[in-house]
Amino acid sequence: MSHVSLQDVQVVDVHCHPYVANEEPYRPEEFVRKLSLAVIPFLPAPSSHSGRKPFPGTNMWMQILINRLARYFGCDPTVEEVVRQRNERAEDFRQYTRALFQDARISGLVVDFGYPVPMLDKKAYADLCGARIWEVYRIEPVMVRLRTETASFGEFLERFRADLRAALKREEVIGLKSIIAYRSGLQIGEKDEAAASEQWPLFQANERAEVKAIRDYCLHVALEECTEADKAMHIHTGIGDGDVVLPKASPGFLLSLLRDKKYVETKVHLVHGGYPWIEEAAFIVSVLPRVYLDVSLQNPFAGHGVRRILSQVFEFAPFDKVMYGSDAFTVPEMNWLGVHLFKECFERLLNEWVAADYMDAETARCIGEMVLYGNFQRVYQVS
């Protein structure tokens, strides 16, 4: 029986964020903090800490990263030694980053430049990593900017639509993105201009106000513009950092919106695959013709759970509806481990399918290639 390997397969990371070099060498506790979704506070390294004892604040995904980096560097698998080796190599951050990307065979990135704030330079980031860059254009920074530049809600709406339309005409922009799950949740109401206009003073006073009617209205506008341009609407689903409106972050809340006749042909990308509501996201992409999902954030931050997650995703999701992603956001090691962990876990799963006689090795290899780069190329019509 043939063994399925994905090690030589190129990768397009369909969801991540840019970063720059650290100005000073990292201390171990600073590096651990950079790896945390929770952005945990600085934890002092206790004097009693020994090399093989888990470093304060580390979880499973961090443990895997430290172990894999130690193998990559050829050093002891301790946070202290890995960070020391990393600091030496990252003195030339461009060379270090490009080496990681080449080792992981990352050929392209879909980047959300809406985080961090202020926005980083796009050309500089492309030069840093050496991969081809596509952009998703986040709508919330546009809303925040226009709220102070416009005198009325009517003017705000007019300029908001014009801004999105202009962005979608740029070749490198493959779609829009919304983080409405962080502001008012995914239970999207009707496009109610009167209700939204009533909330305009609240939004002018506070850019982070819930103002649900305004946010829902703006998401409808974004969906309309994506429909017209035949580009994708990326919607954050599932967990994220601590600001997310968790009780209303499940992709299940989007189902009635996405099956509305106005949007049933709109290309929609469920960012993070709704984790931990992955079965709901998988069901949605199985029943709606132009809705897709990626496995970013759950990969690599769920650590050893990535294999379980992939198995659950494919209980319902068609093979041609799922794409690889990392949600890397502070350091290139996130992009790098995302690929290696995903390939390790997916190879185990694919080989289990072959052993169970669900498919042959050639078919399994094709599925791996589809998820790692082929589906992105087809869905987004790029080569």
C-alpha cells in the first residue's frame, strides 16, 4: 500500500496577517506572549525554571512549535535555547523569514492588512517573506475612518460603498473582509436604513459601539459589492481574541443570510471555519453553492487537535470547498509551523482513509493538493 506524503506540495496560506521584525531580541517570556491568542501578560521567568519543565504560559501548540523549531535549529528543545537560537538567526529578519517560508514551501499568502493597526506597508511585507501576496480588504477600518470624515449617515453610506467598490477593482484585492463577529455578532438583521440612521450619533461618538443596525447594514453593502464584482466576502467566524462576541460567533447564525436569494450566488469565505463550531461551517459549505471555509486559527493554534478537526470538517464539507490557512499574525514561525503541523496531521488522516479502503493513495494525494493550494487557485481564479 502506497504511503501518502504532502511534504513536497506547495502551499497558499489563505488567511494571515503581516508583521515586522522585533526591535530587540526576545526574552523567552516575550516570545511566548507573541505566540498567544490571548496576548497573555508578561510572565517573568522564575529562577527555579528548568529546561524541560513547561515554561509558564505555554500550551500545546506552543510546545509543538518549540519542539519543531529545536529540530529545525538543531538545538535542545527548551524555550530558552530555541529563543536564543532564534534571536541569532533573526538578526537578519528578512533572510530568516524567507528561509522559513521556503522550508515550508509557502508560495502565496492572502493577507488581511487590517491588523495590526496602524497598517503595515504591503510592499515591505511582500519583500520580507518572498511570497506572492493577495489582499482581503477589511471593511471596519473604512467605517471607522469615514465616521469622522462625513457629516451625515447618508454621506457615510455613499462614500462607504464607493470606497469598497474602488478597492474591489484593484487586481491584488480578491475580496472584502468583515470582523462583525467582534462588534455585534453574526446574527445579521435586515438592511434597515432608518434604524441604522438612528444609531449614527452613537457610532460617531464611539467607533467600538455595538450599533448593530449600522454594522448589519454595512455588511449587506459589502455583500452587494462582492456580488457585483464577483469577488469573495470573507467573514470572521468562531473564536478569535478576547473581544469576540462569543455567544453570537457561530457560523450557524449566517445561514439564513447566506441562503437569501440576493446572496445565494455570492462567493463567501468563512474565515477560521467557524471553530469550534466546525461541523456547522462544514454543513453550510455543503449546502450552499458558493460558500467555502478555511482551517486557519484552528490550525495551528489547536495543536494536536488539528487532525481531529480535519476529520470533522470532512464529515460534511466537500473536498473542493476547504482551504488551508494559518491566521499567523505576529511572527513568521506561525506561518511555518502552520504548514508543517497541517501536513503532518493531514497525512495521518489521508493514510487512515487509504488504509480503510475509502480511497486509493493517488486520490488522497489529490485531496491534499486541492486543500493546500488547488482550491484557492480555482475558487479565486488565480494561477
